[in-house]
Amino acid sequence: MSSESFPDYYRILGVKSNATQDEIRGAYKIQSLKTHPDRLTKASPAEKRAATEKFQAVADAYYVLSNATRRREYDDLYASRGPQDRTSEPNASANFFNTFANMFAGGPPSSGAQPPSGAAGDRPDADHVFADVFEELLRPEVQRHAPWWAWLGAICGAGLGFIIANIPGLMVGAYAGNRLGAIRDAKGKSVAAVFAQLGGSQKAEILRALAAKVLGAAASQF
């Protein structure tokens, strides 16, 4: 990897090199929402591809800087490059992980960053990093837009209840089936899995809702 392609993860996240972990996490939330490709419902394939590359680079930056061991190893390399050699171009991050494939093999994942999807040293899965960081905020939005098992449970329960006890049985069966289905919605799949299965318009709506919450909270701190 040439010095010109060294990724400046601090610049990618928009934080200083002495940023705290809370600042890094907050910056990741903002930058990941800005670059998430699913917000671009009417984008061309080229625009979608560019956004995906930026989104992945933001996830890479958070994966590296959110863990003390990984950050320390990265900072050693960062200090050896001058400002003119560092770049925020997304492709530099891909080059970085290709070159230093086993650099982070010994570092445990932080509570906020998802481990890489493959062998040690692989790039992190950007979608899983996003879902892991936003799980608390994303879960109710995902459940509200995709209560598939709750509805299916209500329909099945209502049919069975009607067979057993007519109208009263239908009402009891529908309620019981709905509650059982809701449990399946909440516990049966991860946030990342449910979010990935939503349609493009649903994803865009959820991302807009998250952006309003995150950016609103960030603005209130100033």
C-alpha cells in the first residue's frame, strides 16, 4: 500500500485524533446515517456503489477506532504518515485492510463494533456494524414496520379460535396468536436480519426516522 492511500479514519468520521470513545461512537452514528446507501431510493447504480463504498469506509473507521487495541496499532501507523499522505477516500480503506490483513487478529471486538464477518483481519460487515450500534433505536422502528409473525399469529389464532368457540374463541385466539407472533418478531431474528429484509422504501423511512433522532440529539448538545 502506498503512502498516498493510507486511510485517515479520524477524518472519515470527522473527529480529532484525540477523540474520546463516546465522540467516536457519536460521530459514527452521524456519518453512517449520512452515507447509508439505502437512503438513496432513486440513485443510479454508480451513485449507489459510491455510497456503499463510503458507508463501508465509515464502518471500517469505527471498527478500528472503537477498540483500544486496534486503535493503538492504527495510531502507530497513522503517526508514521504525514498529513499529506493521509486521505479520506473510501478506496484507501479497502487497500488498508488488504495490506494489513492480519493486523487486528489479536484485538478483541469492542462492545460497539461487530467482529469481521470472515477470518481474522477481514473487513467488518458494514450492515452488522450499523445494526449493532443502532440496535436500541433501530429495533422499535424495525418491529413497527415488519410485524410479520404478529399478524400471522393473529390470523392463525383467530381461525383456530373460531373453530373451537366461534366469535369468543376468534377474539381470544387472535390475541394469543398476535402475542406469540410478537415474541417471534422480537426474538427470532437479529435487528440486522430483519432490517436487511425490508423493502427499499421502508429502509429509507426508518433511516430518516433514525437521522431525525440522532441529529436532533446531537444538535441539543450544542
